[in-house]
Amino acid sequence: MKIRKIASNYIFVPGFPLVKNGYVVLEEGAVKEVVDTGGVIKEIQGLEFYGGFLVAACVENEQETLREGELLLPWLEALYHSSGHEKVGVGILEGADLLKLVWKTGARFRRLT
């Protein structure tokens, strides 16, 4: 069984609340746990860190619908609740405004699993 731990500035994946400076535990590409570190990420063997907003991989096919200044959380909640989206895999939204949690022109999604 392949286990991977990925940390990020923000994490929001289906079935888990928004977490700041936490990490996800993936088994065979599926999110098994989201760890809330209380905002402090400590060194853990094998922990990968990506700056940005960690989200479900289904965002890859929908990111073109985002517009400058659009709030990310309501958009992600609607996307996650819609039917037909695979809930395996994660990716990182890079270049979004993380202070306001809004989309910025030039931001992009990069698949990690």
C-alpha cells in the first residue's frame, strides 16, 4: 500500500473542513485523513510541502470556469457536491490570493496525484 503525506498552506477536500497549514494522508491516491496541525507544520519524515491551496483533483477539469476575484470556498463546495466527480487524487491551486481565498488571473491548478 502506497502512503503519501502532502502539506499545504490551505487544504479543502471533499468530506473534510478547511484546514490551514495542515496535511493530507493519501493511500493509493485517495484522501484518508486531513490532519489539522493547529497552524504549525512540523518536520515529518516523507512529508511533502506545496505552497498554495490543496484541493481535489476534479478541479483540474473545472478551473476554466473561475473568474478573477471569485471566492474559492463557495465554488469548491458547489463543485464537490455536484454529481459525477471523481474524489480520488489531489492537486494544488497556485497563484490564488490566499489571504482572501479568491481566484486571480494567472493562477493555475497542478495535479499532484
